[in-house]
Amino acid sequence: MKEVFVKKYWDEEDILFYLHFQNGEAIAQVEITPEGRAFLSLENPGENTSNLYDQSLDELDLEDKDFITKEEFYRIWNEQ
């Protein structure tokens, strides 16, 4: 099982995403906006206007700086 953790800022919508992928599929996500945070997972894939990322990891345009550690992801995830 391959796990990948990503932190990506979407400038157009002012959203910071933290994503946890397993085998190329998003299984957990945190969205941070000026209005608050959304914690999404396979068990809770939607909240208000937020939805768990449903594309493969390969669909993202990622740079080296976008990859984070498991610890960094869970530091944010555990704030819920």
C-alpha cells in the first residue's frame, strides 16, 4: 500500500488542501478556508460545499514542495 500526503493551496478559491492518498485514491482531506475547516473522509465524503477529492493522485499538478509527511497531515487532521 502506497501512502502519499499532499498540501496544496488553490489560489483562485483561497483554499488550502491537505490530502491523504492510498494507492492513488484520496481517503482523507482537510480544507481550510477563511470561513473555516472541513474534514472529509471515505466515511464522510461531503460537508456543505466541500467534497472529498475524487480524481486520482496523478491528476494533480504537484511540485516537490507539495508533498508533506504523514505527521504534518495528522497534526492538522487531529485538530477536528
